[in-house]
Amino acid sequence: MKEQTVAATVENLEKVTAFVEKQLEDLPCPLKTRMQVNIAIDELFGNIAHYAYCPEIGLVTIRVEILKNPLAVIITFIDSGMPYDPLAKADPDTTLSAEARHLGGLGIYMVKKSMDDIAYEYKEEKNILRIKKLLE
């Protein structure tokens, strides 16, 4: 398990993505899977950067765990920002036109659809959001 703690700012998104990619670089992981993981990081870290501490800037820890059987990655985002469960919101109605839909929620919906598991908990005054993606 590897961890990195950074300021929750949009400027650190590239650093976080590179950190996760470094953990995956020697694993058999299809390009499509890597792209799905990167999109999930972009959405989840971006949301933390934009909303968790607003208007202040706080820290977020990114934890990467590799599971062996089956081969999978678990990425955990931990922040002390405002409590917020992104999974509690209803999924957007994707049958509606973009104009008819309410704003927001599409990014987390895409993460939920592309990851193999996603879980949220608020524990010890921390938001803890975990995503899991099978790599093979």
C-alpha cells in the first residue's frame, strides 16, 4: 500500500494521477482500464478540490492498494472537508436530454458505472471514498 498526501487543489490533479499510474505501471492493465481509472481520479479528486474545503484549502490523502487475486486496484481518497456522500444522490436520468436534466451528478454516475465497486463512509471526521477496479 502506498499513500500520498497533497493539498486539495486542482493544480495537484496531475500529481495525483501520476502517483496512481506509477503504482500500476508494472501491472498487466489494459489501456481502457487505465483510462477509466484516470477519469475516476479526475472526477473524485476534482470534486474534493472544488468543494470539500471551500473556500479554504485542505489536505487529501490518496491511498493505492493492489490486490493480487483477482488483480485489482483500490484507490481511497481521504479528506477532512465538509461531510459529503456522493453516493447518496440519485443517479441522473440519462434518458432525458441534457437540457432537461438537473445540473451535476453525471461525473459520479460515470465513476459508479466504470468502477467495479465504490464505497463511502464518514469516520473520525473524515470523508473516505474508495473505488475498486479489476485490472485483468
